[in-house]
Amino acid sequence: MNAQQVREEFLKYFTSKDHKVVASSSLIPFDDPTLLFTNAGMNQFKDIFLGNEQRDYQRATSSQKCVRAGGKHNDLENVGVTARHHTFFEMLGNFSFGDYFKQEAIEYAWEFITEVVKLDKSRLWVSVFRDDDEAFAIWRDHIGVPSERILRCDEKDNFWQMGETGPCGPCSEIHFDQGPAVPCTEGGECGVECECDRYLEIWNLVFMQYDRQPDGTLNPLPKPSIDTGMGLERLAAVVQGEYSNYHTDLFMPILQKIAADCGRQYTKSDSADDVSMRVIADHLRAATFLIGDGAIPSNEGRGYVLRRIMRRAMRHANQLGRKEPYMYTLVALMEEHYGHVFPEITHNRHMVEEIIYQEERRFATTLDHGLGILHEMIQQCRQQEQGQLDGASAFKLYDTYGFPLDLTMTIAEDAGMTVDEEGFYQAMQEQKERARASWKATASVTSSEDLRHLESRHQQEFVGYDFLTSQSQVV
Ligand code: ATP
Ligand code: MG
Ligand code: MG
Ligand code: MG
């Protein structure tokens, strides 16, 4: 089954169970200040769960565009490293708004993965929240999963919440054992609770029961509900017998095009070239879909996260020898693959190309500028007979010129020098603390004159990579 068939089979299955197919909402959350980007299928149904909105259906299913690159769910630093994380991905989901609850949700999920896409039952593991005896009993007695393959996990894995506040509840997850050939990257005793790619988490069934308040208390929802989410890329991988999402038909054509364009080979390994190609492919998808939904690279908020994603990809393209704007040429391929499912990609294709092109040109200038400054710094070190570039200088390059640490290190190495990495992270930490302090100061501003002053300062200063997304540290 190709990925498109997997998506269709999912929606078809839940349609046959009286669910209404609802189109994906935009990646830019409309009217929800608690959210940076849409991060789960349930986002667009939040108000229904909370009891603030009624619809004429109680069961829904969707394939939702998601981005996890900031905020509570942030996977940016995992991309390129794990075989299962993307910044942009599609989340397949089924939802019950006060209609069915645990038993049917579990029955449907099991039937879909064992009967429709026919995953091998003996490789499936499930988890439940610590004291959720009800879910445990459904899995063991009703579905027939052997109790040694049902794990009880704590809040970290089995209590799902959308953000710091909002709908949440205990959950039950389905994992697929990809076998010992997938090496444990955590270096420990590998088990289903391990954060590696072997026991791949494919589906999360959330038993929505509470509304988390800003002070942490849990208020019960008007009606217990169901919210499930399964990554299309992960499901496609296991259905196609591939251990990595990148080796499915969702990614291989893009990876092969990048390889051909850059005169390299994609070898399905962890070589530096392969990692670069995966980062480019992933970030290209994210940039295409984000811009297609109206995001624009900028120095603040959502636009800033988008800019970081794009620049990270551009740096990798640069490493593969593409010094001139390149990624914009790949948008056509995105349209070919996704235009029929997400028509906004077709409608906005030229705008997406133009914005990526402009951003690539801007970044090329930044890189040029940074390179000049780095060469001066290296000269100075040489004159002072220092074999190491200090951390503060490396951080200045990173923070002011968007110059990534590993690029600084590569160039320094070529010049026979090292870089004080520890000093770099220390400078980053200090900057974060300064940013936090000024954030607090901003919060206490009262007069409009102060506000104007702050505003003009904000426009002049480039506040640095970690000001807005302090949780992530891709350097
Ligand atoms: P993981 O533990 O692997 O990071 P998660 O527990 O954070 O996943 P959930 O919040 O439970 O993920 O999301 C539901 C489903 O969405 C997951 O079971 C997985 O199939 C998929 N998913 C989550 N994050 C990503 C991602 N970054 N890229 C691709 N698919 C994802
Ligand atoms: Mg996660
Ligand atoms: Mg998880
Ligand atoms: Mg999960």
C-alpha cells in the first residue's frame, strides 16, 4: 500500500463506522493564542471537547496537517536524528464528542491495524496510563493482547495534553516492534518504553476527560470523549516494511531528487550526506505547508520558527554544495505529491516558491557576511597564536549572523583550529537569561510611551535564535 492508499483506507474505515470526514484545518491556529502551530488532529475540535461549541455530528475523522517545532510538542531537534520524527507530518485521527468511549476506540484501532492494514499482531505492544485498569482489561480480556505486552506507563508517555492548558486525559498507545535489526539509539536495555525507533509508537488513543487550568488543576470535561492520533508517515513505514519514515514513498522521491541535484547518493544510512538530505526533505515539506497556510519568515513569533526551519535546511543544502538558491526548485515536486490532497499547495505554489527563493537569497548574503567575519576572527586568533576560537565569538556569529555552530566548527577545522563549544553554550545560556529578564520587564510595562520605546527597540535589535523558542536548541 502506498501512503495515499493508507490515508484513504483510514478515512474509509472510519466513514464506515459513521464518522464524518472533516478536512484538515490550517497549520496556523486560528484564534488560539495557546498554540504556536497546529500540533494535533484534535486542535480544531478543542471547543467541542470543552463544551463551548456544538456540531451536527458526534464522530469525526481527519488527516490533519501538523507542525511540531516549538511550544509544548517540539521535535525540531529530532529531525535528521531519529527515523520517526518530522517537523511537518500528517496525523490520522478519529474523534468522538461525547459519543463512544474507551471500548469502541480500542476496538476500532485494533481492527484497523490488524484487519485493514494487516500489521502482524505478534509485533504489537500497547501501553495504558498507570492505574487505568479499565483500559488494561479491555486490551487483555476483550481484544486478547497478552498481559506481558500491555505496559503501564506514567504521565510522561500516557497522559496526553495539547498544551500547558486545555483538553487532556489518560491515553493508551499502540507500538510496533520493528525488531532487533533496528538498533537501540538510547544505548540501554531496549523495551517498549524506550525512546528509540525500535518499538515504534504508531497510534495514541486519548481518553479526553479533563480541561487543564493555568494553575494546573484538572476540571472534568462535560462529556468523556475520544481523540486519537496516528502519524501517516509512521504507519506508511510499518505497512511498507521500512524502519524509517524517510524510506517510504512519501520521502524517497524527494530524497532521490535531492541526491541527483547535488550529485550524491542517498544510501539509507546515517552518513552526513544522508542526514543532510533528510533534513532538507523534511524542512522543505514544513516550509511548503507553512507558507501555503500563510506563514511568512520573519524575526518574531511563528515567522521566526519558520525562518529557523528554512535556514537549517539551507545550511544543509549549502553543505551538499548548493551555494545558490535551490530549495525553491523542489516546490514543484511537493505540489505533484500533495496538491491533490491539499489544494492550497497548488493554489499557492508560486507564492511558496517566491518566498523560499527570497529567503534563500537573503540567507546566502548572511552566510557570506558571516564567513567574512569568521575569517577575520580566525586571522586574529592566528596573530595571537591561539589554536581555539572562543565561545563568545562563535556565539556572536550564530546569534547575529545566523551562522550555525557546526559550520563555524567545520571552517575553523579547515583552518587547523578548534572552537570552544562549552563557551558557546555558556554564552547561549547567558543570552537566554537576559532575554527572559527582558521578557519579564516587558510584562510589567504600563505606559504607552514605554510600549513605543520597547517597540522601536524591538524593531532595531535582532533578538537571537533562542529568544522565542527557548525549548529547542538546534545549532
Ligand atoms: P514520540 O513519543 O514518538 O515523540 P508522541 O508521543 O510525542 O510521539 P503523540 O503526541 O502521542 O506523539 O502524537 C500522536 C501520534 O502522532 C504519534 O503516535 C505518532 O504516530 C505521530 N507523531 C507524533 N510526533 C510526530 C512527529 N514529530 N513526526 C511524525 N509523526 C509524529
Ligand atoms: Mg513526541
Ligand atoms: Mg510518545
Ligand atoms: Mg504519544
